[in-house]
Amino acid sequence: QVQLAESGGGLVQPGGSLRLSCAASGRIFEVGTMRWFRQGPAKQRELVARIPTTGTPTYGDSVKGRFTISRDNAKNTVYLQMNSLKPEDTAVYYCNMVLQTFDDVGWTERWGQGTQVTVAS
């Protein structure tokens, strides 16, 4: 069974940095687009960043210039480098991958369990 495991969340002061990681494991044939979403308190889940297999990453307006998404295809891992963090970045961050496995037909979608990021002084 394919699983996504996130790490790197925590408590950080405003202006600080954190790096999130999300690694996919299991019987994976190919990984397509990777994304990071977040859901703040009493807010809807929003797309933070996405990175296709090839091409240019894209970002939500609120994080442009501060966050950077990257991927390591050999490790089936996606990263989110978060700089200049603000209190409004406080949320549970979820990774999402579109992938093909040896056990499913066609492309499927998987989610990580979420990791808490809290920005506070």
C-alpha cells in the first residue's frame, strides 16, 4: 500500500524558516504532480504550491517569494522550504501526489497525514 509520510513541522517564530518533507513509499511505478496544501484554523484547505514532473512550479499568491517547492524523483519526495514565516502561515500542511502504482489502474491520488506548522512569538 502506498503511503505518504510528512515531516518537518513545528513551532517557529515570525520571520523564521522551516523545511517540510513528504516521502512516498510502497509499490510505486511513477509519480506525477506533487502538491502542498494547508488548512488554517476555521479556514478552507488551500493550495500552497505544486510542482509537475517537468516544468515550472507554481505558488499561491500568499506564499510567492517566500516558499519554494522542490522534488527528488529518485526518492519520491517533495519538499517545501518556507522562509519569512508569518503568523498567518499557521496551519496543518498536507502533501498530495498523483501517482501510478503497481496495484491500481491508472493515475491515483494520495494524501499525507498532515503536519502542524505554528508561527508565533
